[in-house]
Amino acid sequence: MPYVNVKVAGNLSAGQKKEIARGISETLFKVAGKDPGTTYIVFEEISRENWAVGERLLSE
């Protein structure tokens, strides 16, 4: 049972999440033989003001 946590700065639409989930599920099936029906994918949308690269906030 694979568990994948996808963290992104900002928001994704439902369509984008579905496409990303499909791609992750397909890749895990092709590469590792993992059943897409038992692959759990969690999306964490993090506000750009709460994410930094080095000293710079992504909201700047």
C-alpha cells in the first residue's frame, strides 16, 4: 500500500490533482507493480507565505 504525500506551494484545481494522482498511480504500477487501487495520495497545499527558499518567502 503506497502512500505518497505531495506538497505544493499554492493551490491546485481538482482537475490538476486528479491528473497528478493518475500519473503517480500509473508510475508506481509500471515501475513497482503497485495496485493503483491501494495507492494513497495526499495533497498538501501550503500558502506561499508559509514556504521559503533560503531566506526568501515564496510570497515575496
